[in-house]
Amino acid sequence: MKTITTLLVLAVGALVALSLTMLASATMLDSKPDESLFTQAGACLAGVVAMVVMSAVDYRRWMRGMWLVYGGAMTLLILVLLIGHEAKGARRWLWGTQPAEIGKFALILALAWYGSRYASQMKDFGRGICGSVGLVAPLIGLVLLEPDRGTGALMVALTLMLLLLAGARWLYIVAPALLGGAAIAAMVIVSPMARDRIDAWIHPEAHRDGASHQVLKGLYAFAQGGIEGRGLGRGTLKYNVPEVHTDFILPAVGEELGLTFTLAIVVAYLTILICGLMVAMRAPDQFGLLLAAGITLLIVAQAMINIGVVTAVFPNKGMPLPFVSRGGSNLAVLMTMVGVLVSVARAERSEPNDSSPTPERRSRGGRRNPFSSDTDFVGAA
């Protein structure tokens, strides 16, 4: 397990180092340094401290502190709607931070707590589905009210995945998933902006100066970079696309550092995925399993969406590239969650994991194997 945590931390560290390097490259030719570089470096330092502290704290303490984190996230999400900074018709910023980032962690923590506390009842529709959805629905609803539909959709998908891992029946998950798909379709129909983005995704050349501008410039940057790249600081994408170091930082990497570094980023996320899932599968209890799986799936899902958008596989939707895109709130919270993930791994090293858990261990506080023969992963609902 020590090797797994080492690889995990190295992958995260490499991505953070790349983030700071790309921010520095944006100001190489400027006479004065960019303030955003120092802000990101400060967030990185805070994240490192939080990661070290969280890795040393027994993750099971989060079970007792769940309601504190949940209540704090709810309070911040309400405040951002009331007094938050408004930009482009949305309120997502409060005192220089994005409360939705804390909301993601609160959602994972709440579902891990619920799935552990009611492990033996997760197959029931009332206790398993209605209870857990009722717990996280306020968090998701407040994020959607900002509005931040991308983060809200990500939180919904994360909820469904964690419910399945916790033991909920496929039958009870399919119906909400279909309703969610219908809601997204309705949003596309009634929202001009959503329709424009879908149309721009299908017919990018017809929206070259509009919704497809960023994507087409990004694809051109990949092509210009080739295998070896044009050289650090020599890219032109940062002059052609506003705020390129947020959602579209990957094409900037491809242009300046080439295909080799681009693929290395993909490998880093695959490393995080494999290491995170191994930590989850070896967790000593159900709470640790769901906590580790939720953190891992959140990081990888965000990365997959961002990479899909900048390569025109998905419609354009703002989603930062974890650990790489500029954004202090996102970076600090993600590094804090990585510390929690390391704490779960450390607990597995210190406590032998029973490969044949008894019914008592599979109930509250015990570890339930989501891939055993009595679950809907391998059995019929």
C-alpha cells in the first residue's frame, strides 16, 4: 500500500507542478509577474499543508464531523446566493472562494456516512434511495440555483455511482437516471445557450466566431504543438483564448510542451484512478470504501469531462482540469481530499483487511464488498 500512496502523491504533485509552470509561461514575456501565479502558488501551499494534516488524521473522525462539514457547506452555498459576487448572470464566488467546491466534498462525505450507517438497508427504496437522495438534494439544489449546471450534473452522477457502490439496486437507480436525462434534454430545449452549445458541438465550423471559438482554437493549438511542442512560453493560444489557463489549459500544454506531456497528463489521471480504486477496495470499512471511491471518481470524472470538452468529444461546458487549471478553491479542496484518501490507505496498512467479512462487519461501520456475488454489480436486481 505504501507504493500505491507514493504513486498517488507523485501523480498529484506532478500535475500541480505543471499547473504552476504553465501559469509562469503565460507571463514569461511580461515585464511584471502575473498576480494569478502567486495566488495559485498560495493555494498550492495551503493545499499541501491540508493534505499532510488530513493524511495524518484518522479518516474515521470524519464520520463524527460529517454534519459540521455538511452544515458549513450549506451555509456557504446559501450565502453565495444572497451576497455572492455575480458575474455573467451567475453567483458562484464568495469572499474569493467557490463554495461549490466544498459542496462536492460535503456530498461525498454525506453519502459515505449514510452508506456506512445504513449499509444493511441500502437495497430498500425508502431508506436506501429516498433517505440518501434527501440528504444530498439540498446541496445539489443550491449549486443549481447559482446556476452551475455543470457542477450540479457532476454531483448527480457522483451520487448515482456512490449509491451503486453502497449497495442500492440498479432498478432504483435507472429511473432517476432517466429522469435526469429527460431534465437535461428539457434544459437544452428551453435554454438558448444550451441549444447553441449543442449546435456548436455538432456544427463547429458554423460557430467559428461564437460558441466553437475556444474549441477550434484549442484543437489548432494541439496541431501546432505536435510531438515536441513549440517551447515553454512560446505558445499563442493564451493570446487568442480568454482565460485559457482555466478550462482550456490542456491545449496550452499541448501547444507549448507537445503530445508527450499531454499524454503524460492522461497517464497521471489513470494513475490516480487505479491507486484510488485500490485504496477503496482495500479500505477497512464501508465508510472508508465509499469515501475513497467518491474522491477518486470526482477527480477522474472532472478530468474526463475537461479532456472531452477540449478535444470536441463533449459539448463545451466549463469544467476545470483537476490540479492543473487555475483556481485556488478547486486546488486547495482537491488536495485536502487527496490527504483524506491517503489517510484511508494508511488505515489499511495498519489494520489487516478481512477478505471474508461477516454480516456484522458488513453492517454499520463494517466493510461491504460492492463486487461480491450478492450485489447488483454481478447479480440481477
